[in-house]
Amino acid sequence: MEAMGVPNSQKYKISKHATMRIRTRFNIPKTKVQTWTQRFLSEANFFKNDDDSNGNIQIYRDNDVLMVLNVEEYTVVTAYPYNPLNKTNGLNPEILKRLRPSLHEIIEDEQIRLRNDLDGKMLDLQLAYQAYQNHPKSKELLEGYSKVVNDIHRSLEMSQKLVDDVQNLAK
């Protein structure tokens, strides 16, 4: 799994332009922009480099938000909504209309896949917890229990990310 968060996130300053864009595009009150941005920086994953910046401008993504960062000057340049449809240079409205019913099926299939995935993991969780419960001083059993909890959390996050992306296509 990818490392989460922007390296040296605490060093970043928010440009006036970015502050204005965050407030208008995401309806964030002025008093909450700093907190909102810090949360984003701590949770985001690298998305891509700006092709014309020699690696100094990087784009990070968290859910449906992209943030442009000047990594050399530790500056938040701007933020904007992420729309996967932009990657297709826009779809013909007729094609999108035909795709929408399939998108709902993808979500339903993902819910079934997640349930099946969690069935086994929940049994693993129960067994790991029982083992730890019987030997509460065992560091190894606690680590095993924690690993299963983290696996479940990762499965839920990945499933939710897929569902969110598909729902955004359906809009």
C-alpha cells in the first residue's frame, strides 16, 4: 500500500490563491482552511508530477480533491475537485447516459465482493481476538490481532474509494 501523507507536510504554507480556491470550491470557512489543508496533507497520496516543473510541482490526491504543491518552496498552490472524467477528455453525453446503469452494477458487485472479503477477515479477527484474550500479555498475539484489524480497515478503505470514484462518474 502507498505511504499516506505529504512528506514534510508541517512545513507547507497556503498561498492566498489556494486559500481563496479552497474556500470557494469546497465551501470551507476562512477559519477552517488551515485545519482542512493540514488534514488533506496528512492523508493524501501522491498523484502525479506537473510535466513542466522539473519535479518541483507535484499533485496529491485525497478522495475527490487534488492539491497542487510546490515541493521546493513548501507552498500549497491551489486545490480543485478531482473528476476522473477529465482523464477521458470528456465523454459524449450519450455514452455517459449508457454507462450510468453499469456503474450502479459495479457498486453492487463491489458491495458483494467486500462482504465476501470481510467474511474471512472477520473470522480471522474473532480467532485472533480469542487468542489474545486468552494470553493478554503476549505481544505477538496483540500484533496478530492488530494486523487483522488493519487488513479489515484497508479493505474497507479500498472498497469505499472504488465506490466513491464510481459514484462520481455517475453524477
